[in-house]
Amino acid sequence: MSFDTTAPAAKTRVQRRRHYLMCKPTHFEVVYAINPWMDPAKPVDTELAVLQWERLRELYLELGHTVDLIDPVPGLPDMVYAANGATVVDGRVLGASFRNEERRPEGPAYLEWFRANGFTESHDPEYVNEGEGDFLVTGRFVLAGYGFRSDARSHREAQSVFGRPVISLELIDPRYYHLDTALAVLDGEEIMYNPEAFSRSSLEVLRTLFPDALEVSAEDAAVFGLNAVSDGLNVVLPEAASGLAEQLRARGFHPIGMDLSELLKGGGSVKCCTLEIRH
Ligand code: ARG
């Protein structure tokens, strides 16, 4: 296989403007537990969640990105995690289908948004897939997680919808139940990940395909450092992942730390709140 193998540190980073979809956490709360981060007994400050989310949105706007909003639906507290709502590649939309009943109505709500906004190539999902929670798009591949949420059969479905090679990766640690909690795309074929989150064979696949990847410490992974959004230059990530921020700086990126403490109580952070619309 031949990709660009230029030493990552030597690269000049170039920002590309992005188009994101977000959902305000107006109705955010933790009333059920479908991942190990969620504890309905722990109080959530919804107002603070909204403030922290607003800061993230404003940051994207300051960085020059476009941010569209989908209306939050009462009774769907996890709708704030827009990344799970769909996957969009080359203007083609694959709708999400949720594993847990509590989140099931989010799939049609997001797909409806895309159809109403002119995305004529919008596909109803056949198998369970939790959108960009488990599908991450590199320059040429779709990296796809399974093990906790998305059904591995949805990987083939994604390959046929997007016409891109889909690489299946098995997640083994329940704390990192979605691929976007264990791996992030930085730029093109450059990625970062937590090696402890993957099965041995999936780790071999990652090391073969991405020999220059940034491997992230267990400490930085545990504060959700991998739940990050990169525009090719700026990498927005949880501020507690300070070691990771240093590693990113050394590679020429511009890390920007954010405090999303309230949304972490639902098991999500920066990337979970951000669905990328790729035209
Ligand atoms: N409470 C949500 C769930 O467990 C959090 C989803 C986080 N989103 C993400 N893209 N990882 O489904």
C-alpha cells in the first residue's frame, strides 16, 4: 500500500473549513445508563451543559466553520450527541439506527433534518449503526467500530452507500464503547488512538495501515481526549487531556482544550457533540 509517509512532525498544517451539525442540550439529563459513564444518581446541571455547548459552537464559528442546528426533541436527552445522528460522506447520508431503545427515535429525527435540508441521497439504515460514533472518515477509508453499539453488518452497508473501503475495528473496553471515544482522525490518513481500546487483531490492522499514528496514553484516553475534532490544523479536545495536547503540538497541530464536564456525564464530549457534513 502506498500512502504519504512524510514524517508527521515535518508537515505544515493546513486548516480546511468544515460544515457541522449540532444539537443544543436544552433537554439534556442523565435518566438512564447505557454506558459506564452515565449515572442517573449523579446530578446534571443542564444550564451549565448549555453554556459549555454554546462555547464549543462559538469556537467553531470563530475558527471559520459553518454550524447548522437541529431542534432538540423533548424526551431525547442524548440528542445533543449529534455525531451519532448520521454519517455523511460526499453528500450521501446514511441514517443512524440505535442499539438502545431510549435513543431509537433520534435516527428518524436526524434523517428528517437531512431530507428537509436538501440531501436527496439519504438512506434509511438496515442494520444498527450509531453514525459517526462508530464511523470515522479518513482521506480514503471509513474506519468502523463494532463490539458495543454498531452492528458489524452495517459496515458493509456503509461501504455500499459511500463507495469507500470500510475497515472494521473491534472495540473491547466498555468505557470506549464508540469508535470516536477511542480514535480520532487528525488529517487525511493521520489518526490518533488508544491502543488499549482495540482487540489484538484490530490493533494489528491499525498499525499496518497507520504506522505514523499517534498512540495516546491511557490517562489521556480516560479523560475522553480522543473525543476530538480536527480541521487539519486546530484540534478541539477535552482540556483535561493535557499530555495529548503536548503530543499534538509537537506534530504541528494547534490543540484547543474545552471543558464539557456536564456532557461527559452522559459519556460524550467534543466529537460526540459534532456531526460533520461532508459535501
Ligand atoms: N449517552 C450516549 C450513549 O451512550 C452518549 C453518546 C456519545 N456519543 C458519541 N459519539 N460517542 O449513547
